Amino acid sequence: MEIHQIIPILVTLGLAWSGFLVGLIRWLQGKNENENKEALSQRLIAIKENAAKDDDALSQRLTAVENSINKQDEALLQRLGSIEASLTGMRAEFAAMPRSYVLKDDCRRQEDQVLSALAMINRKLDELAKRG
């Protein structure tokens, strides 16, 4: 065989070999892309599951905080009721006292106590109104 007959055969073999390599590379890239897509979809599923768990945990925490606030509000309302009852009792005692026995200082002291208690009640009512 002469060289001019071998060259077309070598060129044909070279082109066939390069075509095979190009096909192999494309197949490997496609396989790699499919593996990457699958890994990404699994990761996305895991992220969604974690987000759902986080949402549940946050919802439970929010419910616990709301329950705590409600209990505190109830305790404040009970305390406010006892303060109002105490004030009513103090007013009744003061009203029942004979005027000749009431001293000016005692009146001022009781008046200051009543005014400070009323101010505290108003503050608590404002706080409850802001929360409610």
C-alpha cells in the first residue's frame, strides 16, 4: 500500500475516533447533569422539609408566647381587681370615720395612697388596652 492510499484511511479513522470521543464526552456530561439535577432536587426537598419543621416550631413557640401573655394579662386583671377592692374598702373606712377624728395629715396620706393607686390602675389599664 502506498502512502496516498493510507492517508484517507488514517483521516477516516481519526475522524471516527474524534466523533467517538465527542459522543463519549457528551454522554458523560449529560449523565453528570442528570446526577446534579437529582442531587439538587433532593437538596430542595430537604430544604422544604426543614422549612416546614421550622414553621411548626415557630408556630408552637408563638402559641406558647401568646398563652404566657394571656396568663400574665389574667394575673394583672386579678391584681387590678384586688387593688380596686382594697380601694373600695379604704374609701368605705374613710367615709365611715367621724369627721372630728380625721386628721388632716391622715387625710392627705390616704388621699395620696388613693391617687397613686388610681394612677397605677390607669397605667395598667393603658397597658392592657395596648396589648388587647
